[in-house]
Amino acid sequence: MPRQQKHAVIWSPQANTEKQQARGHASDSRSNPNDSSKKHTNPVAFCLSLGFFAGLLWGVVRGLSYWLQFTKVIPGMLAEPFFKHSFLDTGWGYAAGIAVFIVFSMIASLLYYALFGRLAGPYMGIIYGLLWWVAIFAVAGPVMKMTPALSVIGWDTLLTELCVFTLWGVFIGYSIAFEFTDEASREPIGSKASQSKA
């Protein structure tokens, strides 16, 4: 019997077409609405984990901004009603401040999902971050002695905190929009996200 040689096919139009057809059949079975094996994201668990990482990431950024003297507001400002200011200006105070910011972010992400969870795009996240900045720095902060009044806080601090809270809001808002709306369909053609939605 003659031996048959096997050749590796790196790419050919026929092989590529066969792969696309196989993918199409697989995606048809995934997009079937009667398919009970389709997994859905638990919104509460997703929002809590998102809030945890948003609080950790942007809490550390706020701590670095304070350490680099971009802002005069201590990282633990949200913990100011519960701890002494002298404690919050220590290393353990930074950690406590980040922990309170994590809890605050978890609650804020649940609130965002409840109010704006079906809105697509990053714009509502920008507005959400700005609203929280106004609520903390213009309304609650000066009243509860967490932050100085806007007239004495300084432009560097105002702009730094505005940027951090805006990015924090986009992080929460766009992550929720990407998970719970059809935002993944705006991804470039050929990416994994757009193929999984097809």
C-alpha cells in the first residue's frame, strides 16, 4: 500500500469558508431563544464585583494623586465622619479610605444598574461620575466636613478630583452598558465580542 502524505493547510479559501460555515451553525444554536443552556449574567454579583474593582482601582489613583500632591483631599475623605482626620492621614488611614471607597463604589454600581442599566454607550457614565463629584464636593462634602468649600479647595484639587470621578463613572457605566446592552455589537468586525454576539 502506498503511503499517503499529510500536508498542513495554513490557509485556503475553501478551508476558510468551511470554518465560517461551522461557526455560523454554532452561533445559530447559541442564538436560539428556546435554548435553555444560554447563560445570563447575575446583575447583583456583576455590579458588586465591578464596584469592588472600580473602588480599588480609582481609590488607589486617588491615593497616588494625594501622594503626588495633585489634590489636597485625603484618600479617606468618605471615611471622615467615622474616623479622625489624623488617622486617615496615615498608611492605615489610606487603606481604610480605599476600603470605604470600595464599599461606596459597590453601592454606586448597584444604583447605576437600577437607574441606567439599559442605556448604551459611555455618556451616561460620564454624567454619573460628574453627578457624584457635585454631590460629594459641592453638597455633602462641605456640610459633613469631608472636603473644604469649593471656594477654598483650589483649582488643582477640583480638576484632579473631577477627572478621577469622571473616569470612575465611565468605568462603572460603560462596563454595565457593555455587559447588559448590545454595546458589544459596536466592536470591530472579527473581534471575539462581535463574533459571540453574532
